[in-house]
Amino acid sequence: MAMSNSSSYTTGSGPVKMIKFEERCFTFPPKVISPGLPALLLDHNNGNEKLLDYSAPRLQFQMSVIFVLTQTIHSLLKILGLPVFVSQILAGIILGPTVFPDAYSLVNISEDSVGALGNVGGFGFVIFLFLSGVKTDVSLTYKSGKKAVYIGILTVVMPLIFCLITIKMRHWAGNLFMNKTFFLATSYAGTSFPVIHCLLSELKILNSELGRLVLSSAQIGDMVTLVLTMFGMWVNSGIQRGLNGVFTDIGMATLFIFIVLFVLRPVMKWVVNHTPEAGQIKDICFYFVVATFMIAPRISHYLQLNPKYGAIIFGLSVPDGPPLGSALVEKLDPITSGLFLPIFTSTCGMRFNLTDIKHPNQFAKDHAIGSMVTLVVKFGVSLVLAVSCRMPVRDSLAFALIMIYRGTVEIGSYSAMYDKQVMSGDLFGYMTIMIVSVASVVPVLVKWLYDPSRKYLCFQKRTIMNSKLNQELRMIGCVHVPGHVNSIINLFHAFCPTKESSIALDVLHLVKLNGRATPQFIAHHKQIKTNSDKSYSENVIVAFNHFQRSCWEAVSVNVFTAVSPPTLMYEDTCKLAMDRLTSFIILPFHRRWCIDGSIESEDQTLQCLNFDILERAPCSVGILVEVRRHLKSPIIRDTLPSHNSSYYNIGVIFMGGQDDREALALAKRISQHKSVRLTVIHLKAKTSLGDIMVDTERMLDDEMLRDIKKSVNLTYIDKKVKDGPETSTFLRSIVEDYQLIIVGRRYRSRDPQTLGLEEWCEFQELGIIGDLLSSLDFVGDYSLLIVQQQRQRAA
């Protein structure tokens, strides 16, 4: 129970001052942990006590109600493509005074319980801001291009100017700084980098061409918003407290930033520099950073700086990426985004009261109109700037929509203003409606307007078949781990490139985006100085430079590094293939075996990436599988035939279709070298029953076979098989004769030669024959290359 009263007194030389006292009654000792529901039911002495009288079970119950209601709403709204953020706000509105105006709802059991729930959510919001700072690479801010700088500045300054003009035209009297108008207008016009980053991640366009420009612009815009906000606060402080007050606030803020940047950051960088490469940060260092973060908001508050800015500034001082930044993100982000942040968003929604906006005051009306004008101007400025940068109209519209997006940071800021009575209840209601509306419409429209895979639909055929023998063949080799480097180099040694039949190899080192918010794409041959204090792909560059020197004038190598989320790496691969006019992409298989047949490593994320590239690639694709398995019996192992070191024995398994023809085209190019012994094994069905190949395809196959039979160093084997088991038996008897076997993927092709093998196919990306040759039933020391011809032809 709370009571309040007021008293007054008069000083000798001053006016009457009012002092307001507030009394609160608390139960001591506080009831935190309950003895349990059975104990409460059996204990007759405490018959009036309820389980929810204890704060711990009450908080757990509130959290459960919020999550159940949020997931129920989201299961309905996700059909429309709305983000979970909207469901969280709506859940809070339902649990708030709008639906339960006269009494506390299931969640709002008491004033104290609501405060506890809000503290939990507020703690999650501060962690979210801290992690957003950790993932931000500040160096990219001043290295952004002029385009991003202009967009970032103008999309904040221009809407702010129009907002202030609109509010002044509404005849609101008073100073713009004294009545908080400038501070509020800055929040309307500002750009939030964490919010836009979350939207791009959800739309899976983070590392697309549009996504990179949006991220750079948003990072600049967020910095401009921070500067304008601090400027407004200091001007307001100067009007109220004079110049001494302003200088005091600026000095305190400078002191905090100095301590963070020149004391704490050097300590953290020293820890990072003394951590072994690819090693984990020590637990004591991790706990030190977390403990410092916990007290940073309180220290910033004492130093006259907004606590949320203290969390952001300290987060920016943490070295991004591994090992420290990635450790913080990996350990704190799951519980923050999965537990604390949804609670915070819902508690913000609980502040919304529909009755507040029924009779708004003039101040709220003016600012509501000003915020709408700001939104329209921000959209228009973003659209004009995007079009002036020669972006397509649909992409420009998508860009402008993303720049006006509103999310967790905005609703959190407005809730803090509402609690501090900077923003009235009616104005907060208007802002909540605007945020929900924008957050609902923008993702749906952006998905409809922007499809990054659309640019991979090309009219030009980019295949090996359409490349001339005496023309340079452009390829991309993807590398994830060090083991892939040797596999790619060994494969190209087997290709035996020559000066007359040269290869332009673009090596793409794909690195997981860990502890960072902004993807990076680095062209090392154009790079004079690295984009950050981390040097990527050094070992990869050294290995492939050595390979280039060993194949001088036959192979040219350029190394690229893409740092992006694993689920979006296909975007970097396909874009590089488009830009470099690539004809063939080589992907590593996701599973590697030991010599005894046991699995050495397996990466399901890499398997999903290979599927994405197979579906979207603007050229032909090959998957490289390393089969290095021998029988355990030493007597039998000695009887295995050894490869002649003077020749590369390469076999091609041909059954027909466009993928097999592409495999033959690659083999034909390889066979031009005198050290290659090429064998083409044509598997035919003994009977035509079940053969569904059309006449056009058969004619193309025959033409391709006639052409390759004229090549030198070629052995042609015509083998008829009845079904899948007979095919398996035959292939098992010949695989030990080859160092490299090339097969077509032939996805969803059904033939008598593979009858009975479809049910046993484990890896669909390899096709039936490729999966069979990579199975544990096959013993040998060979590489397997599965080829898929370019699928997409025209838009």
C-alpha cells in the first residue's frame, strides 16, 4: 500500500517550496521462494496465503503467460509474414489496461510484481544494447563509401528539419529544447542500426547488395542520431542550468568515454592479443567484461550520461569478432533474444492504454502529426537517394522501406520517456500504434519487392560445354576449413591445366560471421591494407600462391574472403560467380572420412549451403568428395593396385542427360594433356523398359559421345547393366583404378541402371550414382566430383 502527502515551508529569501512524501508498506522478510503448492494447501496456519503471494513463482507465472500468449498470436500472424516482434507487443497490449481496464490482469497481479517483471525486461534491453555495440565494427563507419555517408546523414537530418517545422507550424509555443520537442523529434527521425540489422537478418538479405548498403547507411545514421540526441540534451541542460551545467555534463561524459576507450579497451585488446589463435578466451576475462558491463550503466548515470548510452559505448569498446566479442555474443545472445527481450517488448506493450488516445491534448496531436511527417519525409529522402544511385525502382522502394523500419529500440526509448513523464500517455499510444503498423507492413512489402536471387536468372549460358577448349575457363573454388585447401589444389593438379587451356581460379574463403553485425567481402588482390585488425585467409593465400607458381601461365589465382552468416553464404558465392563470369563452382562435401571409414567431420550447415547454391547458382556446379578408405586387413591392402605416379587416371561415368554431358565436357577439356588417362564408362540398360529419356536428349548424348571419342588419351567402355544392384557391383570393381571419378548429379532422373538404388540414397545433393560411390561399401583412394549443369536459363 502506498500513501503520499505534501507539506510546504517558506525560506527567508525564497519562494514556498513543496516537498512530496511517499510512504510504502513492505512485507518483511519479503516472500520470495514459496514452500510449494502442496505445503500451502496442507498448512492450515497459512490458509490465507496463496502461491502467487511469493515473488519467484509469480514472476515465473507471468513469464509463462507472456510466452504462451506471444506464441499463440505469432502462430496466427506468421502466415501473413509478420515478425514475432509484433506478436510480442500485441501480447503486452492484451495483458495491459486496454483489455483489463478496471482490474489487474493475470500478469498485472500487483504494482510490485509489475515492477519486478519490468526490471527483468529492462535488464534484457540493456544487454541487447550492449551486444549491439559489441557486434558493431566502428572502423567501418569512417571507411564507408560516400554513398552510405550521404544517405546516413540526410535520412536523419532532413526528416528532423521537417518535423521541427511541422510542429512549429502547429503553433506550439515555447522553446524547442525546453519543452523536449527537439529531443522527441530526434527520436522520430533517428535510425537504429540494431533494429535494421535484426530486420535484414530475419529477411535473409543481410549480405545482399541491398543489405550491405542499408547496413552502412544505418550505421552512419545511428551515429548521427546519437550525436544529435546528446546535443539536444546538453542544450536543454544549458538553458536550465547555465553554461557551468553544460560543461559539467560534457566533462562527465568525456571522462566516461576516456575511461572506456583508453583504459578498458586497451586491457581487453591485450587479452585478445595474448589469446592463442583459434583459442577460447579465459573464463576470468569473460567474467571481468560481464561484471564491468553490469556496472557501466550505473556509472554512466552518476556521470550525467543516459544509462543505455553507457551500455552501448562500453559495447563499442569491446574488440569485435573472436575471441572476446564472439564469446560474449555466443553466451549472452541466446538468453537475451530468447528470454529477456521478448519480456521487455511485452512489458512495453502493457503501457499502452486505448483510453489515453481518445482525448489527446494538443501537444500529443502536434507530435503525432510531426512523427507522421517525419516518417513520410524519411521514406521520400531514402527513395530519392537510392534512385539517384541508379538502383532499380523496386530495390529503391525496398531500401526506403527498410530505412523507416521501427522496432525494439524505438519502443524501448518511448517506454523510458513515458516512465520519466517526458512523453504523455496519449503520445505514447500514438507512437505504439505507428511502430506496430510500420513493423507489420515493412517486412511484407520488402519480401514482395526485393528478391536477391532474381539477379541470378541470366540469359547467358555459363557452362563448361559452352566454353571453348582454347579459351580460359573461369572457376570458383570454395574453402571453409584448411582441409579443403589441399582437396581443391589436388583436384586442379588432376585437371593438368596448360597455357593453351588455362584456368582462372577464384578462391572464395567462406568465414562464419561470429561476434560481428556487418558482413564483409574482401578481394585480397585489390587489398593494400586489411579492413580490420584481423587478417583473414593468410594460410589460404600462401597455399594458392604456391600452387599458382607451380602452374605458371596455366593457372591464375585470386583469393576472396566472405565473412557472413552460414545460412547466407550462398549469396556471396552466387554474386561472385555473376561478377566474375564464372562457368563452374566447386563446393566441398560436408562430410569427411578417416582412412578406416569412420567419420572425421560433418557439418550440416555446409550441406544446407551446398543445396542453396545448387538451387540458385548462375552457372554449373560441382561437389568434391574425398574418398580415402582402405580395407583394414593388411594382406588385402597390399593387393590393391597402386596408381602410376606419371599419369592421372580419370574416369567418367556416363548415363545420359545434361549433367552427364557437362561432366563429359569437363573430362574432354582435361584429356587434352598428355599425362591424363581418361576413361569414359557408358552405362546402358539391357532393356528399354523404364527408359523415359526423350529423343532430343538421346540425340544430344550421342552427339557428345561421338565428339569425345575423337579426343586423344581416351578409353571408351560400353557396359550394359540390368538394374541398380548390377550397376553397384560393376562400379565397385573399377573404382580402385582411378584417382578422380566424374559423374553427373542427374537429380530426380530415373533409369533402369539405377533401379532399386533410389531408396538407399542418403545425400540428394550427390545424386544416385554419386551417393553410391561415396558410400562405405566402396573402398579406394580417389576423389569424386559430382557435376550439375546450369539450371536457370532466363528471367
